[in-house]
Amino acid sequence: MASRSVVVYLAFENQLKNFGPLIQYLLDERGSDFGVTVVIPQWVTKQNTRAVARNAIGEETLRSLWGTRIDVCEMRHPDVLLDMARSGAIEVLLASRGRLEGLPISYVASVRAESLKLGTTWVALPEGFSLDFMVFDNLSLMLDLWDVWCLPGPRSLRYIEQRLKHVSSEVAKDVRSRLAVVGFPQFDGLANLKDSETLRFKYGLPTDKPIVFVATAPLFYPLASSTLMARGLVKRFRRETDWSLRGVVARGVSCRYPQLTTYTEYLSALRQFADRNDACLVGKTRPKHQDPEYVSDYLDYLISDTSFVPFTTDELLKVSSLYFGFYSAAATEALVHGVYAYTTTFIPRVEIEPVKEKDWAETFFFGEEGIYRRKGIGTLIQGTSPDASSCLRMFARSSLSDYKIDREQLLDLRTDLFSYFGYSSKIITDSLG
């Protein structure tokens, strides 16, 4: 008989890449100590347009991974979670980023109140580095709801310490008492990925050519920004026309940035680079990217996420020799796979990045020590900068051998970003008792 019930709040399918290894560890190594229930908030797809593209998971997917070793609850109404809390069915609640996505705030408060009566522990797991910023997005709410705030590594802890300088000593003490550096569960399963030959066969990739992983460009509006500037830049980048009044105005506003390297220019450079190096261009996309039709004309393969356990991106990066992406967090995965990463931007950060996120973005991505720019790890091309075209031309004429990752820099950065590499799930589970 399991002694503690762990409930995983799985709002979106892509959260499986992080929860999956943790669930697997709980079942395989601590199955006699914990029972696992995965809660899927089905109503999210009806209420949140953004969620439609991300939450395509149901009980069948989870059963294919773990069979009857877990319980699955497809919640049709928020009352279900409230009833679980009242009945004592939740002893540990796990959620990504400190959010119960889609659950009305009144229900969140009620579930928390009921679960507190029975001593339930609420644990917020990191999703990338999102939690590091969000704990200050609504600090009072985080303190009200979450007992443990999990961080991936030392850099996250230092970042939060800097933020704590701007709050009272009492609040800072309360926050520190909840912080736990636990690593990142997604990377626990990397050692269990299939060998290169098997993975190439799985995706129909050639065995005799190096692979260049291309993360296709996201559609930035309305997902991230609906400003006229963002709309105009995206249309110019994708070489799309919009003769509506809003479209014409947006294009005019975007001319504040006369220099803009277009999507086809990047793709053309990638094609030239691949042909020069007898390499294969493998694009990784998602439905929300809404790739223009011409994207597939430049790439040899275009693959969408087929699985999050194991994660398609991780499998493709294992067989890749170079990464090239647009604003993508997949650069983080490239780092842990030891693959040199090119990151490009087509909207200036100032146009889509709130001022309050500037330090966060510098710390983890855009600063000299960030993932996008760390020497020996990656290169950043900012598409609206005057030197973007020349940088892209240099890339197109370069050799694959120019992008050998600096192993010392890799280990240093990875250790700073992710503690307990390869056994994060054990650290989290041990902390639960």
C-alpha cells in the first residue's frame, strides 16, 4: 500500500517532458512509498485559446506510458480537484511554474484551504527558468499557495537572491525557507535515449550525413505580443502581406527597424551551409508555429513533436551536430546535449520583453554568460542589427568543424544552470519523504 498520494497537475501535454522522468522514478524506485495520480484539466481547452495548441493529452497517452501503475483523472470541472482535496486524496500536489493553469482563482484558493487542513504539501516545479521570474510576478500569491519552490540550479538561486534585495527582510526570509535547488527532471532520462542508429531509423534520417537541427520560427502574435510593432515585424520577417488597415499601419510602424533579415534569408543560408558540408537539415516544429509553406522547401525533413516521453527534441538533438533556432528554448536542450547552438531573433527584445523581465532574460539567455551567447557554447544573431546579414553570410560559408563545443565551458555552464544532472527526480522524491 502506497503511503503518500502524489497528484501531478498536468495542464499541457508538453509538461510531460519534465514530469515524465519524475513519474517514472516514483514508480520504479519508490513505488511502495508513493501512489501517483495525474490530473488533466480538460476544461482548459474550452476556455483558453492558447491552451488548445498545447493540451492535446488524454488518459490514453498516459496509459500507453505507465498502464495501470498510475491513476488518471480527466477533470471535466474544477469541482473535481476540490473534492479530491476535501477527501484527503492529495498529500503532495505538483505543478509547473507555480501555476494551476486554467483553474479559476476562486477554486485555487478553495483547494488550497481544504488541503491545508489535511497537511498537503504544494510543490512548484521549474519549467525551464520560468519559475525564477514568476515567484516575483505575484509574490504574495506564491507565498499563499506554494510550500516548496523548486529551482534548477545555482544561477537561479543567485538570481532570486538579487530580487530579494528589493523586498522586506521578513518576506525574504519566508521566500528563502521555501526554496529548493533540485535540478531539472527532464534531463534525467537522457542516458536512456536510444542509440544514434536507432533514432535515425525511427525518424527516417540518413545514417551517412551530419544533422543540422533547425527549430522553426514561432508565430509571435497573438501568442506573445499583439502590438502593431510585433505584427509588422513578423509579417516582414515571414514575407507575408496584410493589406488591412491594421496590417498597413503595423508595417509602417515596424519600419523603425529598416534592417530585418527575413526568414527566407536564414533558410537560404542554412541550405547553403548544409550543401557545403554535405549535411542534412532537419526542422523541428509545432502546430502553433504555423510554418509558411516555403519552410519545407529549404529543409530535408520537417518533424513535429511526436512524443514528450521520450521528448522528440531530445532524440533529434542526440543525433545532431549543430543547432539553429529562432528564439527557442530548445537552445537549452542543445546545451545539455553538447551541441553548438545558433540563436537568431527577428523582433528586438525591447518590443516584446516587459521591462521587468530584462534582468531575467540577461541572466539566463541574452547576457554574455547566457545560453545564447556563452563563448564556446553558442552564437546570437539579432536580425534587426546592421551586422546581421554579414554574420549570416559568414555562417553560410563556414564549415561544420568550426562549431566544436568547448567542453570546459559546457560543463561550467551546465553545472551553474542545472544541479543534480541526471538524478533530479531522486532529489525531488527524497525531499517528499
